[in-house]
Amino acid sequence: MTDHTSSAATDARPDDQTGARRETRRDDLREAFGRLRSEVAKAVVGQEGAVSGMIVGVLAQGHVLLEGVPGVAKTLLVRSLAAAMSLDTKRIQFTPDLMPGDVTGSLVYDASTGTFPFREGPVFTNVLLADEVNRTPPKTQSALLEAMEERQVSVDGAAHPLPDPFFVAATMNPIEFEGTYTLPEAQLDRFLLKLVLDVPPRDVEWQVLRRHADGFVPRDVRSAGITPVLGADEVRAAQRAVQAVAARDDVLAYVVDLARATRQAPSVRVGVSPRGATALLAAAKAWAWLTGYDAITPDHVQAMAVPVWRHRLRVAADAELEGVGADSVLQQVLEQVRVPI
């Protein structure tokens, strides 16, 4: 008598098994990035939106600009994220006397050989913390342009590739603070996201003081118990998974309509460029993947629109005098543009 019973594993086709393994790997990666958020929270109280934005930047292979008054955990957030990702990390303190070569590296004379070999600067790392980036003149700020866009540094006609992954997290004080320089528009455009860190509410501020009273030392994030949960291989695999997230034609049209609406807004002098639209698409894909979706929806686009576009708009001078800011303009645009069903 023939036994017709068999296990699912026996009956499964090889392509089904491969698909199941691939799905498991994707789920494992998402879970790892979820743990990443939890590890950062061991050192950074509150600022959940900024933590999520930083992770989106990593996944979308973009760079993040953090703005806030001194003392709201901008630097601590970057250092905590880097510690939880087990990636090589370097920090540059931007000052008025910093030179471009101090960032990228330069040719240095070697007396023993009579040659000028290239000595790498701190930009040659996985995670670069550009601390108080707007305290250095535009000439030095622009030293990061090629590195952020091309992932390389060119010196004397030779290109030197940067490590992969490469991620810049820059902190800046509000531009009205003494000793700050306005970032050039080309520099701002290289940042995928601009995240604004506000002073926390009373209960969160109490938690910060409680942790310090219990012995937390911000200079040593390991003292908070942060342990690495990701490495370079996992980051690259997650970035590839994000690139594979699908986008329907009507959702792409929605992004285009939003971008065009910013250019037509009466209070805007310069609206979002086509590159800004592609940046929003990349961030929406990252947020969709992180939240368990295989395709972006209008909700993902709306969630990312303000942090991706707030630094790409130029509000008209008369509107600024009336207190109109980029965030409020973008909120109006999101309310006015028809959302695809």
C-alpha cells in the first residue's frame, strides 16, 4: 500500500524554500533594526522621532543633519547609534580654524622616500560625526560635498574611495546663535534628512536627571549598557532590501504632485527640486521597510515629507517676517494635495 502522506518540507519546491529563507532573513534584519532602536534608548531618553530618522538615514544610504540648542543629546544620539552598530566611527569637531585637509586628508611629504603619499583624514570611516558643522566657514563645510555625494575623496587627481557603508551625521546649532555660519544650499542638499531636536517635556527631562543621578556618564555610552546588534554586513543587506521596496505609479505621481505644489506655494521662494523628490522616495522606502511593508504607501510619504524637505525649501522673506516656516508650508501642502486611494 502506497503512503501518500508527506511533510510540507518534502513537498515544497526548491524555489518555495528559497523564498521562505529570503523572507526569514528580511524579518531577521527588521528585528535587528528594531533592537537597534532599543539599544539607543538606553542612552537617549525621548527623541524617538530623531532616533527613527537616524535609522531611516542609514537604511536609505543618506546623511542626517541634527539641529537643536546645545544640550538636547544631538551628539549623544549619534555616538549611541554608532556604538549599537559596531561600525568604525570618527568625530570631527568643526571650528572656525578647521581646514579642508583636516577633514579629507592631504598629501604629506615622506622624507625617507622623497614622495608625497596621501594620508587619510577622519572622513575615512563608516560613521562620521560632524559635530557643530555650522561653526566652520563654508570653504571647510564644502570639503564634505564630494565625500557625501560620491563616497570618495579626490586629491591631486586621484580618487580615494570611502568605506562602505558611509554615513554622515552632522549636528548644528540654530543659525541665530553666535559664531555660526549658514550652510551653503549645495551642502544642505546633500543631507537626506534634517531632524530638529527640541527641549524635552518635563517628565522626560526628569528621566534624564534620574539617569545622571544614578551614575550615567554621557562621555561613555557603554556605561548605559549599549551592546552592538548590527555590523557592516547586516547594514548593507538591509540597504539592498530597502532598494527592493516597490512603489506604485500613483504613489510616485503623488510625490511629484507634492514637490510641484511646494514650487507653487505663494510663501515659497524656492521649492523642492526633482532631487528632493527622489530623496523623499528613498526615505519613504526605508520607512516602509522598517515598518514591515514591501511597498510604499501615501502614509509613508507623508511621514517623511517634512524631515526630508524642510531644509530644501526657501521661504519668501515677507513670509518669514510673518512667522511662516518651512514646516508649516509643508503641512499645508500635505493637506491640499489629493492623496491617491
